[in-house]
Amino acid sequence: MSDETPKAPVPQAFLARGMVPDEELPRLWQRSLAPYFDARPVAAADGPPPLLPDIHQYLLGKILLADSRFSAQTYTRDRRWMRRYDDSDHLLLQLFVRGENVVSNGTHDYVERPGNIFAVNLAHEVKARSTDARVMTLALSRELMREELPHLMDARGAVFAPESAAAQIFSDHLVSLRESLRHATADETPALTRATLGLLEALTLRDDIESGVAEHAAFHSACLYIDRHLANPFLDIDGICRHLRCSRATLYRVFQTHGGVHEHIQRRRLVACFKAIISSKHRHRRIFDVALDFGFSSPSHFSHLFREHFGMTPREVRDAGLDAAARAAPLASSSGSGEEAVEQMRLWAKTLAEFARP
């Protein structure tokens, strides 16, 4: 026998037929969705009985993947619901494998159908009506979007051009990811998360992924160089150009769709400060001493930029981080009753931003 300790699986929770009496499944499924929507079944006057709901969720630390099957539903996230669940204003990227969903998301109206990825943005009101469907959903917290994918912060509707290569590639990735997570271990989740976010970034930043390959490679290389030198107060355009062996004009063009080089450096320094401020390693250091590590030289200017970017002061972020660490939810799989699985799903939905932190 091997003495090697079995590796923990990816944290997962599921609700399926056989866990509880059939008549209880719709109620529990509705509760599991409550942080996102008020979901109600569409009453059928005749025809076959409604499909019993089935949902499998996988927590990858920074992102949550759900595979759901359900009967026709209406979904509402109005102002009252948004106030009640203001900690679940995530971006949902959805792939309808079967069925469709007619959606009004703020000022955007669209129909989710198979063949593309659609964004449902919970920072805006939602009214929707679906048919019987099977849907893959990738939930990304607002904090994660701000740090990693700011260009998608207000995304609503079709993410890619219809029938495009990008839509097919990311759809295939979600299906493959779901299959892989059946057997993946928890220590593999960082790589799976990075791969998913990196692919999403690459595909959404270019309309034509073929012509954008070289430019994206240059952007990625520049970003790696910037992240490695965030603590260097002399990090500048000329240094990045020397590293890439490119002209300033080329570097400016590469960063044009990302808000500019200087803005990117500042954003990454702020994100690095955010992570350091809430980490246990720096918990007992003065906040501005941490900021000095990343090239900030003025306490007032740093605080202004930080609040402008994150909507919170550095002190508020540290206090929130300490509070979250004290009450963080376990990342274990749910293997108990249907009620326990639902509570795990609800907890993940409401604390996804906390799991996005290192």
C-alpha cells in the first residue's frame, strides 16, 4: 500500500434527484439561486411535467463554475433584491447547452442561445424568462473583475461575435473544464483559474484572434515584466521598451485598449497593495509602509488613488480582510443532505470575493 496521502478534490456541492424527495428539489434549487435571482417556475397548463432541477457547483478559489439543468423559469433581480444581496453582484458568463433565455439586464435586452457566451451582470437589474435548459455558468466576483478583467466590468449580452472562433473556443473550454473538475484536485485549481482567466482575456481583447496573437504576446510579456518590477520606483516606459526591444510607439499601441501604459502600472501597483494589505504576512505593518514597497511616495495621493480605484479606503480594506479571515467559509465539498448543499452554494455565492483574495 502507498503511504501517500490522497489529495483533496476540488471543493464541490451538488443538488440532484435522489438526495431529497422529488417535491423538495424545486424549493431547494430556488434557495440555492437566491443570492443571484428570485427564481420562479413557469407554470405549464398542459404537457409533460416540469424537469426536476439538477445543479453541480465547483469552487476554484477565484471563480465558481456551475452546471445546471432546470425547467422553464422566470428570474428577477430588482432593486430590492440587489439591496438584499449586495454581496453577490457578480458577473455571470453563461453557455446555454440547451434551451434559451430572454433577458433584460439594465438597459440591455438580448436572448441567450446555444453557440455563444453571454454575460449577465448582477450589478444591474435583471428580468429574464427561460425555457427548459441546461446551462454552464462561470461566476466572477466584482473584485476579481476589477483586478483581472476591467474591460468586462459592465459586460451584458453576447461576449463574442456570433459563430466566431472565439465563442467556440471558450464554449469548448467551459465544457472541458467541467469534465476535468470531476477528477481534479484542489492544488490544481490555481492553474485552472489562471488558464481560464487568461483565455478569457485573450479572446475578449481582440475581435480577430489571429491578427492579435503577436500583439497579445507582446502585451503579456510587458505585463509580466511590470508585475516583476512593481517595487522598483524607477520602473518606466524606456525600461519596458528595452526589455521588449520595441519602440515607445509600439508599446503605446499595445496598451491602447488597456487604458495606457502608465495607467496599467498604477492599476497593478494598487492591486498589489490591496493584496499585501489584507495578507497575514503584512498584517502588523503600517499601511503606508506597504504602499512604499510598491512605489508610492505620498500617503494622501496613495489613499486618494486607492479609494478611487476600489471604492474603499486602505484601512477599510484591511479591516474587511481581517473580518473575512475570521469568518471565512470552509472550502470542503458538501457531502451531506440537500439542505447542507444548498447552504454551501449560498455561502459561496455571497463570499466569492473573499475567496478571490490570497
